[in-house]
Amino acid sequence: MGACAPGTGAALGPGAVPSPAQPASAAREPARPEPDLTVLVFPCSPCTRPRPPRTMKVKVISILEDNYMYLVIEESTKEAVAVDAAVPKRLLEIIRKEGVALKAILTTHHHWDHARGNEELAKLYPDLRVYGADERIGALTNKVAHNEVLKFGDINVRCLFTPCHTSGHTCYFMWEDNSPDAPALFSGDTLFVGGCGRFFEGTAEQMYKNLMDVLAALPKETKVFCGHEYAVRNLKFASKVEPENENVKKKLAWAKLRDDEDLPTVPSTLQEEFQYNPFLRVSEEAVQKFTGKTDPVDVLRALRTEKDNFKKPKERLNPQAMLAFEWGLFSPFLEKK
Ligand SMILES: [Zn+2]
């Protein structure tokens, strides 16, 4: 799956601050509305052996406030599969630029910021297949079941049913036959870098099963492409839970640098997540101590409640609000105090 240029093997690991030598292909798309985007290939390590020609690449497309949409391209056939196609206009620009044919959409869950582009794309491409596990997903053509395997050329996709954030949430595990590269997990709003999704339609028992049985069984080197850019906020919470965890500190410092440069923190790897993500560390003593619980499901439930109440970063006043303040327009309210 993808190829790597020499020297990029560890470019996406924790603490691996992007250097000026990092290829442009690993950079996030420029700030909107510029339509260009990230090209992300899967790096291997070590990166010395001869490699087969690259056949698959993942484009990381930053949309809306903090969502990720992905386009997986099989380069040998120029066919592509989108994951969570919420903004058709952006997707179409990229499809055109890459000269690829969109074959299918994989939707992780029905929330508008993941699925709202499906209908429009289905109208444009009458043969388009839309996969998902929830009837509420717009333009759904193929309802998938747990462990069902889909095939798109050389690309295999295993559907992993992970209900909790929504009752029909599904993650997609992708790999290529005969490829030495790491597989990829499109984890939607179930697993984030440093965190997990909210339990809107499910229970802590379900999320425990999703994380510790379903996703934990995947190969450790699996690259994790999640549905939102929440890394800094998640890792700040992780450092509250485990203040002594060096992996949390390192990943948070790295994520802040990425954030400063408007670069994505995806993909991480499953192995990394187990080192700093408190929701995957519910049997660790420090995490149990933080929650005051010992049963892993109780720990997970308590962590989620704590995270739900974890303070959001302070809202910065927008320029108009600041101007209004300077002009004294808020003074009548201030004087009332
Ligand atoms: Zn959601």
C-alpha cells in the first residue's frame, strides 16, 4: 500500500517533527479555499529494501471545521474509493485533478459531517456504490455486515461494526494483497488520535468491545485515519489522566507543532495509540487511579464522562467582537455588574 521515499520511514511517528526535508507530498493541503490537498503514502521502516511500484495512496482532505474526508486511489487502475464524503465539491476537484474514477463511498456513520455528500455524488455517478451499516446513511446502496470483505481492484476492505457513537457505526480496515506496507484503518468517530468518540447511541460495554476486542485485534502497525482532528485537545486530556506518561507528553508536543503549522496528525498507528490514548489504557494503574474504578468497562465509562466535561479551549473573540469591545459597545453590559 503506497511507497515510501528514502528517509520518510519515521516521519509520522510521535515526536517526529516534520523537517524541511520532508517531501511536499506529506504536507497537509494549504488553507482553504485553496483546493489542493494532502497526498499521503504509507511509509515503511526501515526504508531500505527494494519496493514494488506504488499502487495505492490515501489523500487526507481537511473539511468543515475539523473533519477529515479521505480518497483512496489505486494508481494502477486510477480507480478511487472515498471515505466519509461530506463535501462533494472538494472531492470532485480532487477526483478531476487526479484523473481518477470514483467507484464507491464508504460511510462510517450517518452524521451529517460524514455522510451529507452521498446523495449529491450518487446523482452525479449513477453507478456509485454507497456502503455503510446504517439505514440512516443517505443514498445507501450496500448495507454491510460485521467482517464483510469488499474488494476494489487490489484493495481489500474489511467492515468492522463498531456501534456506540451511533448504533450503526462501522470502521473500515484496508489492505493490499502482497504489499509489504502497513494496512489502514478508517476509524470514523470511534477511535481518534489520543481519544475516542462520544457514546451518543451506545454504552461503555459496546465501546470497550469496539476498542479492546475489534480494533485491538488488528495488526499493531495499522495506520489510523480518524474522522476528526482532535489530537491536541485529546492529548491535553490524556495528560490530565496520566501526567507521568512520557508518551503522552511527547505526542502532545508533536501534535501542537503540527497544529501550529496546520498539518494533520493522521495517521497514527494502533501501536502508538496504545501508548498514550487513555481510552485504550483502561487496565493501566494510573488510569484506574484517575477514575477511581478498577473494572475496565467502569474505567472507560468514567473516562468518557470526564472527557465530556473536560474544558474546551477558550474561545478567541472574533475580530468583529473585539472591535465592538474597543468601541465601548459592550460597556452598558459591563456597567451593570
Ligand atoms: Zn459523528
